[in-house]
Amino acid sequence: MTEPARDFPEEKAEASQSEEYNADAIQVLKGLEGVRKRPAMYIGDTGESGLHELVKEIVNNSVDEAMAGRCSRIDVTITEQGTVHIKDDGHGIPTDFHAGENKSGVEVVMTMLHAGGKFDKKAYQVSGGLHGVGASVVNALSEWCTVEVWQKGKVHLQKFARGVPETGLDIVGETEETGTLIEFKPDAEIFETVIFSFEYIAYRLRELAFLTKGLEINVRDARSGEEAKYLYEGGIEEFVRFLNEGRSVLHPDPIYLQGERDGVSVEVAMQYNDSYQETLFTYANNIKTDDGGTHLVGFRSALTRTINSYANRNNLLKNVKFNVAGEDTREGIAAVISVKVPEPQFEGQTKGKLGNSEVKGIVDSFVSEALSMYLDENPDVAKRVIDKIVDAGRAREAARKARELTRRKGILDGASLPGKLADCSIRDPEKTEIYLVEGDSAGGSAAMARDQSFQAVLPMFGKPLNVEKARIDRVIGNDKLLPLITALGTNLGEEYDIEKLRYGKVIIMADADVDGSHIRTLIMTFFFRYMRDLIEKGKLYLAQPPLYLVKKGKQEHYAFDEVERAKHIETLGGGETGEGRGIMIQRYKGLGEMNPEQLWETTMDPNRRTLLQVRIDDAVEAEHLFTLLMGEQVEPRREFIEKYALDVKNLDI
């Protein structure tokens, strides 16, 4: 029974007086106030990613100068004070007077949203910045920012604080150079962290150098002395060679296709290897489009159709009893697709996906024609590629049959969970977590230690399959990985669905030794190759069990590394080793050495544990490293280890 509605005139009158909506209630954010009020609208977030977006935006402006043929070198420095300064040898931001705004060109660019030279296509045919937003957004979100412009024989300087000019554009010297130098200090009032990562910046700059033939980019960290120089005359062909480092390639030179249609420039480099993974990166105006878009759709469509057409025309599929699918044509491919679009339409402010509908048809038709010509002129390469594709199709059919078999047994669809899984009672995935534990002994201890309401435990025995060296049919049928796939509930391959994930956190818990590290890496390789969005959505973690127990009488301290161990020994009155002071030091060789209470206290209690979230800060570098360290080729792996051996801080032997 419902209660009849009643009016409360006194309350309504009071509300109308306090909440009256008129022109006075409209808040107007002047200048760059809106950026400071809602920074995530412009840079994605105010964490590490948003912080580094500031660097990308200024560098993108310099790269736009290079694409316009006016810049050949960019220098990026993280200073000892934690600021970043970016210098290029382009023409420089215009310093002359802007009649319409009654300000210099520098002040207009640095203080006004949607002010720049990238709208009428006269100064820039294509650009990768935020179209008049980038420089002003960086200025708005910086505690201070200085701009130097070398132009017309003069050095011009202007200073800003939180987006507001502190000085005019002053002439402070003479020079024969041209270019721009911008230095900024991110505002700690805005960002969660203001500490820049050299690796994060360097990886992005390497990408830009690959995408811009002949552009020299130098990056230096004055805090550590690290530095790198990137210059690739081969452009994206060199990019593809880099991606395939550590792999056996089917043809020595990448297939390179380049052309222009209807004002859109299309550049594609691709090379097949003997792996079972698709490695594909797409860019629009040098902006990485992580979520793809119309250029990716056009490329995939052209690749599938052209290869099928060539194979049928040359009678290379006569003994094949299945239809070659798009995913078959992409197995073992490393490709970079780069388009330059005069009027790019991106989905989202930080440009994750290209939306221009016309680009799909342009890329599709161009790649179809150019690739068809290449295959006709290189029949040996075409034959090797098609043999690889046919093998991929056979493996896909085998995987389908394996899925059907396991489904009939009620395995992959979750009807029958693994017998060794100690599940939790709560069914809401957002409130639950699963520990993937190395070995039955540690698994049993973890099952006893856990909070059964929200923590599940799956013991994993033996070393999992290295999926870098195996096709999906072997992955689905693998006795080490099948219980994991089943417990997570997402299925795999064509039927993979992240929405069916049964747990909000997936936590790898392995021994803190060499074998444990290997197992962690094998499991992470599996997730990277077959459930990457689980990592991208921030659901994969590494547990951090302690290495030592430092004990004196009833005082106990856990140490997670050598430094912490030494501090605890000192606290308890011991010397360097603690010997002769009544101090006992226990080195945990494995999780099984801890009783359930210790495991809960150190590694599983949400209030006391330390979890490391697995992230992909740079997909290109992650792709390169997984290939290098987990692939078939020994020599590149040996070279990598020799190069970085001296940087290893904790080595368990």
C-alpha cells in the first residue's frame, strides 16, 4: 500500500528562497580557473599519468614544429629541483603583438584556452597537441612557468605563476638561434605527486622519435645523471625492428607502405615473426591511440581481405578446410600504423581513440592496394606468411575444440570450479580477492590464514607454461593454467569476457627467491598476453611476503629487504649482523616456512600487508621486454642481462 502524496507549503517556500536559480547563480570561471578547478577534464587525472601528460603536451608542440619542417632537435631535462625544461630549435612561439587580444603571441598561447596556430591549417597542416589547449593547461597547472623564445635575433622571456603572467614579454638578450624553451614546476596543490619519472618520459620520447624520421630527441635526468638520445632515420621501420628484437622474423625487412589520400597521410610498417602474439600500435598525428579507432579498423579489414584474396588467387588454400579469420592473419605480426589527419576527431580529451569515419575507408583502400602489390612482387615472403597464417587457423580450430571439450565437462563455464580452490563466501566481485599461491604447502597455509568471507586461495603447483612460446590451444589445455582460467571465470580467446571476472583483486603470492620470481614472471606473462585489460584495469597485484624475521626475546620485527633488516637489528641493539646480542635472524626461504598467523599478519591482512599493483606505464616497452626476456632468442636476452647486471640491487642466489 502506497502512502498518498502530501504538500508541505512552508518547506517548499523555504527551499525556493534558498535555491532560486537565476543569472547570479551561474558561476563563471575566468581565464584558466576552469582548468585548475577541473584538471582531470584536460589531462585525464592528477596522479602520475596526469603529471607526465604535462611533459607530453609541451613536447607535442615541438614535434608539431618538426612535422611542419621547422624543427630538427628537442632537448628535455628533468632538473635537480624537479622541474622540467623543454627546448626545441623551431621557429619559436610568435612574439609579435596580437591585435585582437592586445597581448603578445606568447601570452595568448600560454594563458588562453583554444588559442594557437593549429586551426586554419596555414601554420600547421597536422598537429598532435591539444589544439590550443596544451600549453595553457600546463601553465595553469604549474606553480610557475617560464617561457624563452629565440626569434628575430632577440631572446624574449616571460614568467607566469599558476597561469597568471608575472611579467610582460621582455627582451633579455640577443641570439642567432631560433626556438622555444619552456620550464615549469608542477603545482603540488593540484597533483598527488610532483616527482617525474625518467623512464616514463624517456619511453614516450623514444616513441616520438620513431614516429618522426630524422628528429633528434635528447632526454636527461640531472638528478641521477641518466640520459638518452633518440634519432631514427628509418622511422617506423626501425620501430618494428625494435618490437621484434628477440624474435625470429619470417622476412628480414619490414613491409613498409606509405602514401597520401584526400589529405590524409598513411604510413604502415609490419613484419611477421614466429611468435603467437599480435603486436600492434596505432598513432594519429603522433598521438598514441591506445583504444584504436577508425585507422585500426581500416588496417585490419584490409589485411584480412588482401591476404585471403592473394592466397585464393594463387591457390595456396586448396587443402585448408576452414575459413581464414582476421585473427589468423594477425598472429605473429608486429605492426605500426601512423596516420596524419588534418582535422582529427578523438574520443576523450586525452585522445585514446580516433573517430574520423573517413579515415577507415582511406586506410582500408590504401593498404589493400599497396599490400597487394607488395605480395605480388615478393611471392617468397607471401608464401611464408600464408603458411604461418594457416598454422594459426589450425591452432584456432584446435582451441575451439578444446573449449568445447572443457565446456562439456563443465570446466571453463564455471559450472565446475577447481578442486584445489578455497573459495570465499561473498559473491560480489568488487569486494573479493583471490591469491594465486605457489605450491600446495603455502596454499594450505594461506587457506588457513585468510579471511574466508572475501579471500579465495588457489594453490598452483609447478611452473606454469611460458605462453610466449605457446599457441592458445596449448594454453587452454594446459593443466597448470586451466584451473586458473576456470577460477577467474573469464574464459579465454574468442570467448574471453573481463566482465565475468569473479574477483576484484587477483594477487600473485610466490616465494621471495629465484624460483618464485620465475613463477611470478610466467603468470604475469600469461596475464599480459591473454588478459591484458585485467592489468590495465588495475586488478593484478603482487603480494610482498617478508624476507626476514628479526627477533630478540618477545620482540619480533619483519623485514622485507636488507635495509629494513639492518634497521631492525640496530633497533634491537645489535651490530651489523646481530650476532652475540641475543638477536635471532630467520631467513624465509619460502612461504611454507610461515605459519598461518605469520602469513596473515605479514602478507594477507589488508590493514598491514603491502601489495604492489602491476601496471603498464608504457605498452611499447612492456611489449619489448616480455618478448626479450620470455621469447625464444637467447642472444638478445644475454645482452640485456649483461647490460643491466650492475643495476641489480636484490639478487637471491
